[in-house]
Amino acid sequence: MKLSKLIHCQPPLGDLEITGITCDSRQVKPGFAFVCIVGATSDGHDFVPQALAAGAAVVICERDMGLANQIVCDDTHAAYADLCAAWFGHPADDLILIGVTGTNGKTSVTYMMKKILENAGYKVGLIGTIQNMIGNEVIAAHNTTPNAYELNSLFALMKAKGCTHVMMEVSSHALDQCRVYRLSFEAAIFTNLTQDHLDYHKTMENYLAAKKKLFGMCKTAVINRDDPYAAQLTEGLSCRLVTYSTGNDATYSAKGIQYHPDGVEYEFVGDHDIAHIKMQTGGRFTVYNSLCAAACAVELGIPLTLAAAALAELPGVKGRAEVVPTGRDFTVIIDYAHTPDGLKNILSTFRECRKNRLIVVFGCGGDRDRGKRPQMGEIAALYADYAIVTSDNPRTEDPAAIIQDIVAGMKNTTTPYKIVENRIEAIYYAISIAKKDDIIVLAGKGHETYQILKSGTIHLDEREVVAEALQASEE
């Protein structure tokens, strides 16, 4: 493809035949366009010699590299997104995109919306944390929101396979790094904003500003009115604005909420619609997730009765309040809760319905926001009857040091806790002390089937560990 078809430039560069696009110098092949991306830990400009040696036809950069075959632009993140969209023929233009952003709930909401849309007769693509999907076909996911090249290749594949709609988790990193640059969303959903990713964004104000970018790219914004950041998020928006709430003064509300150990139900109330919503997953967070999914569906023109029926059919999402079969007289729950708010949500949900002890096994990720560690320790001590503090994904950090950061938030509590650094051993221990009617929550890993250590990534599927621990307890 001629370079002039990918990016605005004058001859003779415009006449170059481009054979591929990348921002990774290790992937450059003869005839490629190499885009210099400035990242958090490396700068693509430093790898231009390697790219040229591998045969790069043109270098797109943010500063003068003194090359005859360079194009200098203000923002290579944005330029890369434009190049990738053009390379694949702008496939997103032929798809109806619905984006979901927020600290917690993104995955659950996308699955709820996918189910509603499919019941309405549409073929739906899904892009998110657990996996990418085209209908029922599963494609591995490496990031919540892929980089611009992978994202546009997914859009092209979804279009080719007949998708009309795409449900998409949109992370703050993706918004900040222009991975979704110039995309147009039919609707964008805001779930909530609580502390996370401050290792990257540094402040909550920056985190909010990144999230807000999505709502400058959509026709309709569906906003959680109950979130403390809702007013700041909606200030100055030019798109159509609708809100949802468990209280009053919102476009859509949940009334008469009833919590059960195995689900929730409530009345969905809009200006012109009322329907009974019943979910197979428990907790206040499920009320909010299903409420905003139903609200978005109504805004897309889907009958509320159809949306309610679809939600009632939806089983739990993997790693989100997932009940693990045990065949015992106690319950094991796996949940992705890895933020203070996420941990509070899952523990408060099961605290309300426990008949005996609520036991939590949790840790915190390494090389990430340290500020949330003592907060999560405090929350575990406040809501659980017994806490087992262990390792999550320590990455390059010392797991013992991370645990001490967590335990600092548990010093002023009478809640008993035990430190078991090895996560597998921690799960075995939880199973070994479980009594009749106990609820064990394994928090932090969720859908993940691996653990990231300083020495590398190992296989760790908590469902398998639970099964092995149960078998060991019988021997």
C-alpha cells in the first residue's frame, strides 16, 4: 500500500510502497513503516537504527532524527492509530461500537450487553480483559484494550465475520495512549471510579481525565449518577447524557432491590418503562452492572422486556463472583477484586448472606500502586471474619515486602489474620480450616490462570488449586 494512502505526506515519500506497520523495532521487515512510540519505560526513537537495519522504509517520529525517510508529527500515538485504521480499511466505521469504562464492572457489563444484543438478533464482537470474542469464537486477549494494530485487526475480522455490534472495555491506559483515537462510539458507559492505576496516572484527577476522553467520542453517555466523580465526568459533555442510579433523580433507577445468596432482583424504572430484573449473580455491584446494561440497551432501541429476559438467562462471568463446585458444606468464590473498592464490594456482598465465617485470601500486585495495599488490608479486616494475606502477581517486587504493606492497614483490628506468602499454600490452608457454612473468597486473580513472579510467569489456575486442595483434605 502506498504511504500516501496511510498518512498525509508529499512525494517522494508518499510514493513509497509500505509492506507493514509496527511500533516494535524487533518486528520490522523490509518495507515496513516504523512508528516511534514514547512509552513509560522506553522510547521508540532510541530503536531507529535497529529498525533501519531491518529494512524500515519510513520512520514516523516526534523529533527530527536527521533521516531522509522520516515523517515528524506531534503525537506518534495518534499517528499510529491513524495508520493502523487506514491499513485495515477503517473497519470500525462499519461497526456499532459500545464502550465501557470505569475501575470496576467493565467486564461484567460487556458480557451483559453482549447477551442482550445477541438475544435481539445481532452478531456481536467483544473486546475485553478475559478474552476477545466473535460470536461464540474465542480469541486470546493480552490487554483490556489492545494496541491500535491489534484492535483494528480485530475490527476487520469482526466485520468480515458479520458482526454488527462490538462491546468493548476501554481502559484508561488505552484512552491516554490514543489506542482508540478517532473511534466513534454509539454509546459509552461509565461504571465507577475508585483508586487504581496511580502508578501510571499519578493522581485521581489524571485518572478521571483519561476516562473522560471516551465521552468526547460517543453519541450517548450512560453515567452512574451515584458515583462521586459523576458530576466532574459529565461537566461540559456535548453528547446525549442519560444516568442510572439506585436512588432518585436519574433517567433510569433500580427500586425495591432484594438481595439473595444466589442473585439479586429489582424493578427497573425509566420514564416510560418498568420491568422486573432478576440476576443469577449476587451483590450490590450486580445491581449497578445490570442496571446500566439495561439502560444502555433501552437507549439503543432494544425493548426493555427483551433486555430483562436476556439478563435473567445470563450465568456468572468467569472470575467475577464465580462459585467453584466443591461438593462440601462450605462455599468457595473466585473474584477478580484487586482494588480497594472491588474488595469491599465482594466482601460486603457475601458478608450479608454468610451463615458462618467469611474467609478471604488476597494479596496485591507488585510494580503497581502501593497506596492501595494498606487500604485493602483495612477493608479485609473490616469485612471478613478471617483473612489470609498472600501473594498476587508480585512481578519484580519482593512478595514479603508487599505483604507488609498490606498488613500495615490491619494493625488496628481484632480480626484474626495469617500470612501465607505462597498463594497455592494459602488456598490449601483456607480449604483445610473451612467449616460448615463458611464462605471462602479468593480475591485478586479472577479469570487469570497464571502468576507473574520475578523469575517469570507460572501456571496458576485457582479452580485447579481448589480441586487439588479438596482432594488432599480427603486423603
